[in-house]
Amino acid sequence: MMNTPLPDHDHARRLLWQMVRIRRFEEKCVELYSASKIRGFMHLYIGEEAVATGVIEQLQPNDAVVATYREHGQALVRGVSAGAIMAEMYGKMEGCARGRGGSLHLFDAKTRFCGGNAIVGGGLPLAIGLALADKMQNRKGVTVCFFGEGAVAEGEFHESLNLAALWQLPVLFLCENNLYAMGTALRLTESVTEIAKKGDGYNVANAVVDGMDLLAVVDAAAKAVASVREGRPFLLECRTYRFRAHSMFDAELYRSKDEVAKWKTRDPIPMFFDQMKTANVLSDADYESIEMEVAKEVDESVAFAEAGTWEPVSDLTRFVHSEVKPS
């Protein structure tokens, strides 16, 4: 672990609360998916909670977040309500995207959460556009673009880093390297598996951090965001691991149970809590109260989604076709 100053009680409790609520929210989503309440594709963030928690807390309200299809955690930490997310996953109108996006396409303009994106690497050029708009309008916002290591094989990754460096755009490229692009190991797809080093080819500052160590992520993200606020793009590679399959339809034949079990010994939630407990920053009572608060929030989000309304069939083409009035 890095020699990062320990947070005080309130800060440590907030960090732990964010990670626990991501974990419990997604565990409930698994139950609901099995009960056919949630349909379609669903990709879980379980195991990677320290990344979203540590990075997004460095942001300000005017900053923007662009995410992938594994974005429930980012949306929660960014401030999108659990109820709006759950209703979206149910397909209800009360969802953050009126039920039209589902698990893969969460969006919330109020928090500048500019989408989950189902296309691998699809968020990278969008982040360039957002950052360029901020720069042209003299806004001091930072755009954080989350993507997996699989996106590094896409042309958009290289084009986006190049443009960000050429135009000195305020973008934090945040690679969540969980070692497997769907079901293919990184070592089988990239001749250079150290993702951060790819920034060197485009004159983009870069760093690597242990994505399972929350305090290390907090420290690395704070430094990266500070650099971006000065107008320089930055590539931060967070080496993490997802404990669940790629999606709910994944047979997970590409990695061993022993490998998963080994990574689970570095679960970011108990790792952080044990560190804080040993340092007398948090107690068992803190953890218990967090669990109760989170359970209440998750239950309320489900109730909100259940009580939501379906969009009428008459609205099928709304937001799809524009009305053109004859001249």
C-alpha cells in the first residue's frame, strides 16, 4: 500500500459507504435479474468498487463522467440516485433515461454523467468532444473517461489520446484494467500489456495504480485530476479485477476458479475496512451502520422501480423521429 495519509473518520466512512452501496446494489440486481425483473444485458462492477469511489470523489459538479457498459458504480458515486438507476434497469419511465437505456446506457444530465456506452471504446471520442467544448467555452471542467483495457485495441483509443495531446484537452483517460476483455486475456491481445506506457507515444502523462487499494487510487487520482485541471491530458491505469463473469450470459470458461479466489483475497472493501479498523479510524459499529443504511437505500430503490410506470406504446417514436413542419 502507498504511504497515503489516512482519511479522518468521516471521510473514511464515506469512502467505505460508497463501496458497500455499489456492492449491495449490484448484488440486489443479480437477484432481480434472476427473477426476470431486470432484462437484457447486465455487467457487474463487483470487485472494482475502489476505482469509481477513489476517482470520482476528486471531481467537482461541473466535471463530466463518461463510462462504459459496466457503469452502475460510477453512476452511484457520481450522485445519480439509486432509485433512478434501478427504475432505469426495470425499463420504467422514472429511470434516469426514461427506461430507454437500461443497464448499459445510464445517463443523467444534472450530474454530468454522460452515459454508459455499450460500444467498446465508444466513450473515448465523446470525452474528447466534451473536453473540447469546455475548453472552447473557457469552462474549467475535467472530463473523466472510464474504459476497459479491451478498448485499447480500438482505433478510437489512439485517435483520442492523440487529439487530447494535440489540443491539450482536460481529459483524464481512466483505464480499468481487469485483465480480460470479455473473455480474452490481455496478454493474448496486446504485445505491450502495460497500458499506461501507451500514453508515451502520444506525449500524454501517465501512471499505474493498484486498483484494489482504495487509498492508492485516491492518491493517484488526486494527482491525475490536478494535472488535468492545468490543461494537460492524463492516462491513469488502474489494475483491478472483476469477481463476477463478464456479463450475466458469460459461462466464464477463460479463467480458473483458483485465480478468482486468489484475487478475492484482495477484495477492496474488507481491505480498506481492516486498514481503517487497525488504525482506529473506523469500528465494527461503523460498518454495521453503513450496512443498515445501504440496505434501506437499496430496498427503497427497488420499491421505487416497482412502483414506476411503463412508457405507453403511443410514445414509441418519441425522441426517435423529429417532426418536420412543411414550409
